[in-house]
Amino acid sequence: MNPKQLCEVLNRFLVDGFAEDIFAGIQQHFLEERGNKLLLSPVKSIGMVSNGGISVQEYADLLETGACSAVFIDGSILNIEATFQDGILESHRYFFIPSPFDENTMLSRPSHITLADWIKDSVELEGVKIFRSVGTFRFDCVRLSTSNLADPHPVSHMTFGSSDCRVPVKGPLSIAYFFHFVFDNFYRHYRRFWLNYSSHLSSGETEVTITGPERLQHHVHWDEP
């Protein structure tokens, strides 16, 4: 699908997921022209987040500002950003931050209190013992020029646990492949709902960016469906 269609389907998926109580909060996404490229992102982007985990304050700030694509009903956070050139996926940054709170804690929140306020109040009353960050997951496709190799890394990679952990990925991931990762591993009970949209969020990725030496390392490989 072309970038405009992808953006439309992504927004519809998020709106429908909000209506189904899968998401507690969502943002609309839009396309912005940048030279000969199109950037797909939410109105407020997540920016950079620590890879080794997330603090109470960082987490509350994200919820309070709504700087992400969507917040799951349990408090987990999603962010989608992708750049297209000539209709082809050129780069991307996808975030998934699992909820650092017990699901029962989140479900006990009164509906009139925002999630950010509920988190801060809960930590103030019960202490940081209720907060347990399990890190963040990020899939990037970043093309560095040969003149900027002070911190070389695979063009396509997955980062988790530490900023030094960059697991090579076969190539750029479509939005659909990222959502498959999230719904196959963290939200299987919502997978049937997600599959109604999955075929419409694939942008036909076939590019291979992984190098020969990177193939000899642990890496993420996916096959076309």
C-alpha cells in the first residue's frame, strides 16, 4: 500500500481499537513532506527513551503528554514513525514499552482519574515497589552516511535492554511486521482483532540490509507471508 493508504488504515485501526477498549488513548497520525520524502508520525512523537528501562517520571511524562501513538488499556505504550521515499519504506523507528505496573493495579484505576495521575498517586502511596520496568523494545532502520561511523551499527536492528544491544534485523520492517511482534508476543488475546488490519499495513518490504558478518551473529530473520 502507498503511504497515504497506510496512514489511513493505521488511524482506523487505532480508532477501532480505542472503541474496543484495547487502547486507553490514541493519537492520529499524519504525513509530512520533507524534501522528496514523506514522514509518517503521530502529532506528538515519543522522541528518545532510555533503552535500559524507564523511570516512573519518564513513564508518567509520556502518559501525561500523550507523546506516543497509543497506550494499551494496561498502560503499555506504542509509537510508530516511518519515512518513505518514492512510496517505499526508507527508514523507521518503532517503540514498544511494556507496562511497568501490575495489570490489576491498572484495572483498579477510577475512570475519573487520568492514567498519569493514577500512576503518580499509586507510587506516592505505595512506593516504587509497585513499579517494575521490563525495558523497552525498539526496531530501527537508520541509514548512516559513511562519514558518520563513530557509532556504527546494523542498518536495520532491534534494541532492547541496553543501548549497546543492537540485534541485526534482516531488513526494514513494515508497520504490520512490528504489530505482529507486539500482538504475537504480548497481546495474543487481541490477535484476532489485529489480523483484520494486518494485510493492509504491509508495505511489501523485500529489501535486505543485513550484511554477511551480521548474519553470523544472532539476528532477527523474517520471511514474506
